[in-house]
Amino acid sequence: MRKRTFILAYLLFGVFSLQSCLNDTTYTDENLLFAIGTIRVIEKQNYYFELDEGSRLYPNDTTAVHNYPIKDDQRAFVYFSLLDEKLPDYDYNAKIEHIENILTKDIYYCTQAEDLDSIGKDRIDVDNMWLSQDHINIVYKFYHSNNPEKKHMLSLILNATTKTSNDEYLHLEFCHNAYNDTPLLGGTGIVSFKLDNIRQQLNTHKGLCITVNTLYEGNKTFIIEKKH
């Protein structure tokens, strides 16, 4: 019952977060479910999804996404229906209807103040943050011109040029470079940052303290506790 509940929760989250990502595709099957996870490559074209609450979903039927480029450690939304056959070592056996990649990036280690100029300090809001096994996930909101020629850059940095007074948490900065794009329309998205570059430091801290230059409240800090 617990696992069914989590799927429904992610389904509700997906309706909010992916309404723009999936606007070219319409699904009417009421049995379709939705989740967020990380792709784990087993060998060549064989892979599974490690979902954020720890379960494993095997894509037994991929006829609808047969051209999907598989990349290990890629974060993704997965739209699927459950198959009846039970599989050993997997919590879910699924037919995949659609996969939408989530922007997945490394955390940048900043050692010089001049590096911050290219990273950017444009305003951005955070609607949600959470830790999964190997990623920091951020649901964000910023303003843009809706011009496909204008690309924004999102970065999560460990800023070695500043000193922090609170040693219990590892301090990071979530940065946005709008590259002078005109702020006309509000947009929402999600980005995942790999924990690889800070894993050792994170192991010695209670969690993360992330500073964000928000849209209306200036610099604001967000605390993410480590899961035990």
C-alpha cells in the first residue's frame, strides 16, 4: 500500500510540473502512472529506473520509447503502466509510455571570485528541494522571454571563496544566469545535481544549507537534512 501511495503522490506532482514538458503529447489511459527516478544501466540497452523513494522499476515493454538514448545516472520523469507479471529484484514491472529527461548537472567547485561572474547572480525562486540517493533536486521558477534563442544557465556551486559560520551544514549556492533575457513570463522547471563532487564533504555534515537569490526576498537560505 505504501508504494501505491507514493506513485499517486508523484502523479499529482507530475501534473503540476510537467504540464509544459508534455504539452505535445496527450495520454488518456487512466491506468498510466508517473514517477521521478534515475536511470541505471545494467548492460548495453538494458536498464531500470531507481525511483526516489528507493524502489526499482523495470521497463519490460519499451516499444513506445524504442529510440530513447539511454544514459547512466540520467534523471528522468517516467510515464508508465504496470504489468501483471512479477519480476525478481524489482518492485515494478512496467510498460513505458514516455520518458522526459530532467536537466542533470555536476556541482561546480568555485575557487576564485572571478569565476562567479560567468556563473551569474540573477534572481530565481525555489518551490521545492530534496535529496535523493545521488542527487540534489530543485524545483525552480524564474522569468524569461519565451524566446527559444535565449538560454538560461543553472548552477549549484560550492563556493570556496567565502567562509561560513555554521559548520554543521555544507554551504552551497544555487545560481542563475539569464544572459540578459527579458523577464516577461514565469516558467517552472526542475534540475538535478549529482552529489559526486561533494559526497566526501557531505558525509561529515548534517545536511545542506543552500543560498538562493530569490525573486522577491533577496538572498534566502534553504536547509536540507540528510536522510538516515
